[in-house]
Amino acid sequence: MASVIPRFASLALLPTLLLLAAFPVRALDGAKARADEQAGALLFAEKGCVHCHGPGGSGGKKGPDLANLRKDKLWTPAKITHQILNGGQKMPAFSDALTDQEIAQLVAYLRAKHRPAPPPAQSDHGQPEFRP
């Protein structure tokens, strides 16, 4: 009977140990998500999305406002990915211009709760340059 008590005590601690063990993984997942969102912000600026959808996806003459895309339940990550890959209506397809990773980063940016601003563009001399 004495051997049952220590085994039971260690089993009672198991959920706590699992929770503590999972915490660093969640922290790393959060860091990866933020890195993907930041990379997506840069891609949004560099790949020409801003030309149609405006800075930060605020909308433009050619493309709709994407600022609240995250809150629209119809626009799931899969649907956003499909739209980027295949285009639609006036939007061209980008399946040949973007890698799967870049598309995932754009989706992360578009679905981010707090969208990061892209870093300033670098000039040919490595200095930040002004972009209106």
C-alpha cells in the first residue's frame, strides 16, 4: 500500500508538469507567429499589395479594404490563401509569384490582431529611405 501513495502523488503532479513543459512551446509559437506577421507586412509592401489595397490594407482605388478581414468569419485562412493563389474579380493570381511560405506569412499578417508596420525600405546604400 505504501508504494501506491508515491505513484498516486506523482500522477497528481503530471498535469502541472505537462502544463509547465508546454509553456516554452507556446512562447516559441507566439514568437514564430509574430515573425510571420512581420514578414507578411514586409511582403505586403514589397510585392505590390499596397498598390491596390492601400497602406496596411486600408483600401484603395483598385482593391478593397482588408483592415477588418480578421473579424470577417467568411474569410478563413484557407479562403484568403485561395484568393491570393488564384485571384478573383479584379485581383490577379499570385501562385507563380509567391512561395507557400510567403503566402502563409501574408495570411498571418492579414489575420493578425495587431498588424505590424513593415520596416522602412532600405536604399542601395543600406540607409532607410522615405516611402510615402
